[in-house]
Amino acid sequence: MKKNRILASILSAAILTSVFTFTSCGDSSSANGAGGSKSKVTIAIPNDTTNEARALLLLQDKGYITLKDGAGITATILDVKDNPHNIEFKEVEAAQLPNVLKDVDYAVINSNYAIDAKLNPVKDSLAIEGSSSAYGNILAVKEGKQDDALVKALKAALESKDVADFIKEKYDGAVISTVEKTTDGYDESIDYSSLSGKSISVAASPTPHAEILAKAKDILAKKDITLKITEFTDYVQPNNVVESGEIDANYFQHQPYLDDFNEQNKTHIVSVGAIHVEPLGLYGGKQSNLDALK
């Protein structure tokens, strides 16, 4: 009997140890949503290389995570070193982030998609990125067309004071012009009379790019140049149609995204100038404030 009681005690201790060990393993830290027994906080972020890194850098800047040394504009969730708030990252296609906002605690959303979803980046975001020139949205063309007269005319129109003033008044800080020296909208090196009756086509996302282009369209129209704007809701086709020659230029992306796209797709698209920046914002979904991240 005594021997049986000893065996029973050993068995009970072994079971308790196993349960404790299993529970501890289940709560162990990891880059994708760990941090002990604290409840997980879900944050949806863009799944494309550069915007994912940009979102992670924003969260690091606000003190919610720490990235590994050297992680920069190509960082991924695998580069998260410290995750004290037990954040679980949901990688989502950028255009779909407003749609999943209600299903997560927070989402980091590009301003163009936030504005499309009737979110005001300045008033509705709980945290917002600084206006970094590295993420200025650019006018881009296929390599070799940088000096085309119509391209230069469009660039000059986008760099005008009228466009800069429109951006300031229309978006109230949600979109910021990056043009340091604005012009009257025209390039003195161009013979505009030779361009009369001609047209140039541009691929763009609806907001704010197509809206800004509409202002440039008015400037070009005064020189009898037609600007044809085709709207796209994704980040892939605007580059593909420029690479194929179907459309002359595009206006929707920043330089880090273009660099990565060219590398991944063997395309040959180049920037001819940065026009504006759209600060990335952290928006509340299930959470209406930042208390869950305190």
C-alpha cells in the first residue's frame, strides 16, 4: 500500500509538471504576438514589403515594439525583437485594411486608402507618421522617357503653386506637398506650342492622386495639352501598364516601393520627381483609444 501511495504521488507530480510546462510554452514570447500571459492585441498592417516596414517603424517610433538592429525600410514581422504588448500582426493587402479594421484592435493604413474610406488621417488616427521625404509619392515613367517634353510638362504642372495650395486646402495635413520650390506650372525649357493638341496618359490611385492630377489637368489644358487619367485601386497594375507602354506615366507610389517593385519584377520604371507625402496612420478598430497599448 505504501509503495502504491508513493507511486501515486510521483505520478501526480509528473502530471502537474507537464501541465505547467505546456502552459508556459503556450505563453512563450515570439515576434508575432507574444509577451507572456497578457492578452493579445491585434494590429493589421500592409503586406507589401516597404509599407509593412513603414508600419513597423511607426509602431517602433511610438514605443510599442523594438526592431532588430539594422532593420530598416525592408523590415518584416520577423525583425521584431521586443513585443511587450503581445501584438499579433495581421498582414493584409493595403487596399483592404479599412475593410478589416472592424475585425482587429488596430490597423496601420496608408492615407490614400484611409481617405477613400472616409477616415480623416489627422482627426481619426490615434498615431500618425511624420512627413518623411523617403516616402514622398512620385511621378514615374519608363526609363528613357524622363526628358520627354510631355512628361516634363506634367511634372511642372504638378510642381505648381496651384497644386501645392490645393493639397494644403483640400487635405488639411492628411497629404503634404514635398515640392520645395513651386512654379507657375510651366517649364521654361519647353516649347509648349509644339505640344498643342497632344495628350499624355497617367495611371493613378483615386485618392488623392487622381484628385491632384485633376488640378494639373487644368494647368495643362491652358496650353492645349490633354491629360488622360486612368484610376487603379491596386499597387501592381499602374507599374505594369507603364512598363508595357500602355500608359505614359503613373502617380501613386513612393520611391522605396518602386525600388522593390523593379527588383522583384525586373521592370524599368524611374521617378521624375516627388510631389507629396501621405503620413501613415494607426487607426482604432475594436479599440477606440490607445489604452490597450499602454
